[in-house]
Amino acid sequence: MDPRNTPGYRLHRSLTNLNRIETAGLDDADQERIEAAKTLLQDVSLLSHPEHSGGADTQVES
């Protein structure tokens, strides 16, 4: 089975690519955008996989 077809693959790859960006040479606005994108992807990841969120009493409503 192609690993690109597994749930969360693209999300994981996007987050990995953002983490690899060297932000030291970027201006403040670009650094903030990258941090915001990382935060959003991590939040989506927690919503997609609630068992990884760490909260045992957390419920997901659909």
C-alpha cells in the first residue's frame, strides 16, 4: 500500500516541511506566518487523531 494514501500523511509531510525551514534569515512577518501554520497543522492533527491529544476524557462531537 502506498504510504501517501494513509490518513494524515499529507498533514505530517506539511508539518515536517515547515519544521525544516530555516527561519533565522526571514523577516518577522514570515516567521510569524510559519509559526501560525505549524500551530494550525498541529491543531488539525489533534482533531484528526484525538487519541494522540493526551486528554482521556476528551470527546469529539460530529
